[in-house]
Amino acid sequence: GVGMGMTAPVSITAFPAEDGSLQHKVKVSLRIPSQFQANPPCPSDESVKIEEREGMTIYSTQFGGYAKEVDYVNYAAKLKSALGSEVAYRKDFYFCSGYDPPMKPYGRRNEVWFVKE
């Protein structure tokens, strides 16, 4: 019953298949605004969970436009290639992050994040 407004980035946890495509399971994460961090309101929908994300170091790449699944997959492949085989990062998931509201047509910011091991 509490309106919190939208925050950025919206982060989608993607689980890549062996061929680099995404499995049909994702987790969408929204940042709880600062004024609610200490005592977030309880979700009224049992499928919504509140979790605390630990600090992390990420490797990321940024791109523009209206991002689609294929864009995130392609930029994840580019980031993987740029990092090479010497860099240790989580291979079982990565984050697809978007920073802009749907009505923003230009100057959009999207990112792919790999979490350093």
C-alpha cells in the first residue's frame, strides 16, 4: 500500500544456456529507495521478495537504444570475449541493467554486468 516510484537501474538476472542464449527464467530486481532501506514495506504479493544484495565488483559494458534480449546476449558475448580466459567471473548468471524509462527515446543507457569471482 506504499507508493515508492521507480528506481534505476532495473536489473534482470539472466541465466545463460550452454549456447549463450538465455534460459527462460529470470529475476527482476528493483532498488528500494533510500528512505525505505532501513524498514522496507512488506510485499503484499508472495512472489515478491526483499533481498539484500551484497557489495560486488563487476565487469561491465554499456550500450544504447531500446535493449532486447538479443542485445543483452550479444553484448554479454562481446564482454566475455574482451575479458578473455584469464579473468575470473561468475559464469552461471549475469545482470542486464537498464537505466531509462520506456518513454525516453534517445540517449538510453543499458549495461551487462559480470560479477568478479
